[in-house]
Amino acid sequence: MITPFHIAAATPIKLLFPKQFSLLWFSIVNVLIDIEVVYYFLTTGYPSHKFFHSILGVSIIGFGCFFLSVLFKQKKLPSFLGCIIGAYSHHAIDYFWYNWGLYGMY
């Protein structure tokens, strides 16, 4: 799934919880996760979803981005929720969109 669809899925959350949710960090996490797809498309011609679309991969990106947000002195709760919801919702949306079955559970 293309990143803009992931980001559009966050707008209801931002509308309901404007001060408790960072759309900026949600977006950064989703773009970073999908850089993997662009890399594989440019190198192999096929847009593969591999390590950074796994539970471990999205966790690394999500918590890594939260760490960066703390270094940039962003508000902790909105940044944390943006990063974590961004990471795990990306995995969940792609899991159902691409019908990964057991493959997507890792």
C-alpha cells in the first residue's frame, strides 16, 4: 500500500485527539517503513515488503523515531503515540491489504 493511504488513515485520530497525537511523527514513521519498498523496486523491479514490514522492523523504526523525537525535544506523549500507532498500523494495514497470512505474523 502506498504511504499516503497509511497517512490518510491517521486523520480521524488527529481530529479526535489533536493534542495527544503527532501526525508529523506518524507520517515520518510510515515514510521510513516504505523506503524499503522503494529500494527493492529500484534494485529488483519488484516492490518487496521484507524486514522493515515485519513486527520487528516496524518496532525498530517506531521506537527509533520516538528516540529521535525525544532528542529533538518534542512532546513525549504525542510523539510516542504518533510513532507507535504509525508503525503498528502500517504493519496491520499491509498485512490485510497484501493478504500475507502466516508470513505477515513475523
